[in-house]
Amino acid sequence: MVHDDDRIAVAASRALVVGGGSIGMRHQTVLRGLELDVALVSRRPGVGDFTDEMKAISVHNPDYVVVATEAHDHPEALNRLAAAGYRGSVLVEKPVADRPIALQVDGFRRVGVGYNLRFHPAVDLLRQALAKETVLSAQIRVGQHLSDWRPGRDYRETVTAGPSGGALLELSHELDLLAWLTGPIEVERGWAIRTGSLDIELDDLAICVFRLTDGGLASVEMNLLDRWPTRRMTVSTDIATYEMDLLVGSLYRSGELVDCWSVDRNETFAAMHRAALSDGVGVCTVDEAISVVQQVAELRDGGRDG
């Protein structure tokens, strides 16, 4: 659900971002744009306002915390916040963890997970349409060459290239979007491979098949290889066929343009934060995010049939 910016009040004045990498800095920029007083925790020398959560919670006293460390650290980051006495709302950057794991979240007011593409206007409009129709099939393709993700930085030194990365985890937006748009999904088969064209530890190409809530099937390709970035989704229902391109910002219904939006990436982050800071509607839940991580584990194991 996309929130009306004029209707939703930001119910916080001070925010804390834990993690001084590129995604943490993006969250900091967006939250400052929402006129919050934002502090940063980073263990990188000279980057943050604080080097640990305990002091940051004590001194800055935030109303809202964003966890933007590496995925394998997310569970421990939540534990550190709890140990520091924080009880407010938290947004954990996606994926919520690098493996299926039980997270301790009961002590917080609310915990959401940062699948910001839910807040793209094309996604919102498509979700409204699909709620009234029976989904028969879906096809998703997302890809971009890893060397183009973070210009000026050696991709071999990024989290994507390490043991907490890979195409399935890093591009897990698509798994969340598929379930968000069509209902709960079940893994049928999956193939995740390292082609050898990139110097990374895990998969750079995955092909997946899912069973949909309405009984149909979905196929998903996720890769770190495409030399021309792609983020498209085609959905056929009992009434129409939809084509959504999130890089162009367009949505077509049976060949006719529904609308086209020019959406800056930070706009979807801002909409997600507004929702998280108000009623939480539309923000990915911990249970939904853990389901995505479980699906990644199943897919890396070959799916239902192994």
C-alpha cells in the first residue's frame, strides 16, 4: 500500500541507523529528508556518530532504528538493541538474515523489513488489480552485472561477493514481490549456480519455479550477470495480462499502457519509512521476510524434489 504523504504523520523525531555502508548511508539521507534527527552507528573509523548501539541508544535516545549491517549480523544487531534497552520500532534492511533463523523481536514496538519495492506506485496498482483476478502464471526476470552495482568499488570486496551474498539473497526483492502481489508461494524447483564468470563465493544465477496461491505457476530468473539491467514482471490472470517494468516505471494491461512513473529510488525508501513510522501497513513483516530466507535455502538445495 502506497501511503499519501500528506496524510501520514511521521511519529518520530530521532532516528538511529546501525551500519555505515552504502545502504546505511542511503537510509540516513532519506530519514534526514523526512526531517528526523539522525545518528549513525558504524565501526568504520571516522564514519559514524557512535561505534556501538549501547552508547547510541543512551545518548541519542532514538524513536526509530534502522538496522543496515550485513545480513549475517542482523539477528545479533537486534539482540544488541534489546540489550541496550531499546523498545521502539525497528526496520531491518533486507534480507532479514542470511539463513533461516528465529529472531528475538518480542521486546520491540514493531519490527519491519526493508523490502522498499512494495512501495513503488506500479507495484501498488498491480496489487490492487490482481486482488480482483485469478493469477494463472507469472514470470519475473531481474539482473544486473555485479561490477556495475557500486561504481568505483571492486565488487569482490562487497557483501554480495561473500558468504552472505549471492544472487538469491541480494535480489530477494523479487521473491517478496511475488508473494506480495499473488499471495503466499511455495517452492517447486530451483537451480542456483556459480557460473564462474564472477569472482564470488555463491550463486550468480538462479532459475526458480513456484506454486502460486491460485494454483498457477511462476518462474523467476535472478542474476548478477546482465550487461543491461532488467527488472520486469509479467502476470497473466483469467482476465488480463500485465507487464510491469520497474526500471522504466511502467505498467501495461493487455498491451495498453496503464501508467508510467518517474520514481527515484529514494522515494520508495521514504514511503516505506513513512509507513513504518505510522501504522506499519504494507511494510514487510519479520515472518514474511523469514519465509523469503527459507525459500532461498530451499532453492539452493534444489527445491522440493532436491
